[in-house]
Amino acid sequence: MKTIVLSILILVLVGRHAAAQNIAFNQDVFDKFVEMRVGDGKKPVYWYCYGEVYSYPDGTLLSRMEGIDAANLIRISKDSVIQLNRKIFVYTDAQTNQVLKEYNGQKVSHIEYPYQKITYVLKGDRMASYVEQGSGERITKIGPGYKTFARKMGDSYVFTAPVFLDWDTPRGKYEAYENYDFYYFPKKSKLQHRYQLSWVRYGDLPPFFGQGKKGIIQLVCYRVDDFEKIPDPIRSYIRNEAQLWLNPPKDLQEIAQLQQRK
């Protein structure tokens, strides 16, 4: 996590010389976001994340969390791309950091998305996003969304995407707030990890933490371009117990097949 701490320090130092400011999306800003988030389309990218789960409002540390988001790029045109990704995040013991199988005698269900299909489109001075996920009768489509904001700090960029979730599900109402802050640092920064992410979620926690309990999940993440660069133990966990997440979806045909599953 030294890279994350260093990045925060860099942002503070940059802020002393250049005020942070919102900027409009244009082709260059759009290209920077796509490059950071999904890569160039020649090979997959992996976002490695690590953080904590707290109960709210008392702030009790319930567990830690570790996981990845693996993504592929399909370029439609210069101002339209598709991101094919899947992600897995596991709850781990707060002391030992081992993947949890049970919590207070209840089976632990981890966060697993076999796929997401996200389309980004440059529209004037804004970026629109369209999300598809789920399968069978539970396919969910979200968008167009225009809540991704670009900010410039010296030569660095911050892309902020607040997400407000309000769904009716077979198990009842689902409400949550999530916020993504993606950090893009230029090559001259010479950071080990130029692309970073801070993610925070507020909402209902899984029932095994306590029925009806609210909580906060916070993660810090960075991008790598090779699965072997993902740290253990999550790398070994995926290789041994969740092989689907070794790679992102390869094409739209695979997405269509996943959407047909019941």
C-alpha cells in the first residue's frame, strides 16, 4: 500500500502549485480514461484491490476484503468503446487475512460477477456509460449515466464516478451508494503503479454479518497488466477455487452465453 500513500502525497504536493479543477471531457480526456481503465485492447488488465468492511455507524471492523477486476477492451470507434470485465472480491478474516468460509456459524457468500459489459461513449463534453449485468430474467441494464466527472491536478487526472443504486429485487429493496475515484498519473511521474483507484460503498451488508446491518466497504486498488503480478493470497485463491476469474470475458459471444445462464 506504499504506492497509494505516495500517490496521496503527490496529489497534496501537486495541489500546492495547481488548483484542482473540473474539466470537460474531450477526445484527449476520454482517451486517457479508457487507457487507464481498460488498457489498449491488446491484452487484459487487472485491478487489484484491498480494504476493510466496517459496520455502520459504530465503525466496528468486521472483516477485510481482497479481490480483482479483470477487463478487456473492444473499440467501436474513436469515441465509443466497450469494457468486458468480471470481478471477484472475497471477505477475509480481520486478523489472519484468510478467506472466510463461515462467519458466526453462517456460510459466507463472496462478491462474484461472472461478467459486466460497460459501454463508454464520448458525447459532446460529457462521457456516457451504459452497464449490463446479470443473466436470464435478472439481466440489469443501467444507463445512460453521465455522473463520471474529470478533474485535473497539474499533470494528473482524477475521474470520479458516484453510483446511486435503488433496485427492487426478489429479496426486497436494494439500496446503496458507491463512489469510484480513479487516479491517472503521467509517465514522467515514474510511479510503480500509474493507475490507481479508491472505492467506497455504503449500504446493506450481507446477512451473515447480521440481519439488516448497514456497513461501509473501502478499498484501495491499482492496475497491473499480468495476472502473475496480482499479490497472494487472492492470486492463489482464484487459480485454485475461482478459475473463471483468471481472465476477463474475451468477446461479446461469451457475454451472450453468460447472459443466458439461469
